Amino acid sequence: MANETDQAEAPAESAAVTDAWREALASRRTELAEPEGVPTTQAAPIELDVSRRNFLRASFWTGLGVTIGGGVALFLDYFYPRNVRGFGGPVPAGNVADFPRGAAPIANGVGQFWIANLDPADTAENGSDGAEGLMALWRKCPHLGCTVPWVPTAGVDISSEIGWYQCPCHGSTYTKSGIRVFGPAPRSMDTMAIDIDDAGNITVQTGDITPGGPDNPERAVTHPLLPT
Ligand code: FES
């Protein structure tokens, strides 16, 4: 009898275990199928990824903008002409009283020019060409750029006069007003603008250069205090 009872209880116990497993499995599937679980665990990384991408993009454009802006600022800062001193800017050239009319030109090394008070009565071939007043001539030869000196002893075949601007490189020769009379230079010597204040103080604007031409004599500057 005992055996029969045991045999009857065994299937019942087995069925109970099986039911427990089924419940456990059903419960497990239910947990895995929780609808809230999937979106929650996937949405967070997507938002994080988008945010990181925006941040990197903003950082890139900001960095690029700063780099380009800095480069432009440096360029402008380097090339903007402010408070220029020496050649390229205003250069003091003394007082008009220092320049007797008809005297030999005086060199200004800082401003790279020659300056003279031209006498309109100097009609010699190396003379003023009718110019009256102060004239500043850039010493750079219009041919190939050599420095042109005033040579008091220089002469040319076309004239018995001595005292010319004469380029040592290829011989271009100019009168006191910078008019070319000889040599390969394509034009007369270039002139610089001159300012004279009420007290007769002279400033040559070495950044204001006009290419030489037949009108050089007309560019001379007069002043009431200039010696006559
Ligand atoms: S550079 Fe002056 S003549 Fe050639």
C-alpha cells in the first residue's frame, strides 16, 4: 500500500515542480517584455550622442572662427600704418631759414630725399628749370633703384655746367629739379610732398611720393619765410 501511495504522490509532486518552472519562465518573459524597459535603456545614449555631436561641432566652428579672426587681427595689426616714423612717414627737414635760395641740395638720410630751395633765375642747363621754392626729390633712381647723389663736380657732354644729380649705376643724370637729361632712366626723379607750418618748420611726407615728370618744377613749394 505504501508503494502505491508513493507512486501516486510522485506524479503530483512532479506536476507541481513543472508548474513552478512554467510560472518562473512566464514571469521571466514578462520581465523581458516590459515595454518601458527597452526605450529607457536605448533613449539615453542617443540623446547623449546627439549632445556630444553638437558640442563637437560647436567647438570646431568656434575654434575655426577664433583662428581665422586672430589671423586677420594679426595681419591688420602688422600692416596698418600707424605712427610711422622715418621713411614712409612725415620726416622733419629743418626750417626754411636753413635753405638759401639757389644753394646746393641737402641730403636727408632718414627720409631718403634731397631738398633744395630752387631759384627760378637759375636758367643753366643743370638749373631749376624755372622752379621756385622748396623741392624734395626721392633719391631712388627711377631706372633700377640705385641711390642718386648730388655730385657738385659732375658734368655731361651736352653742357658745360657742372653739378648734377648723377646715378652711379648707369649714369642717368638730372637737373636740380630732378628733370632727366641723360641716361636710361624712364622718367625724371620722383618728388615728395612738403608741408611748412607758420613758423617755417618743414615736414617732408615721405609716404606721399609722386612719380617724376616734366611738371616737376611746378611741384616746388613756396613760403613767406623762405629766403629769396
Ligand atoms: S639705376 Fe640709375 S641709371 Fe640705372
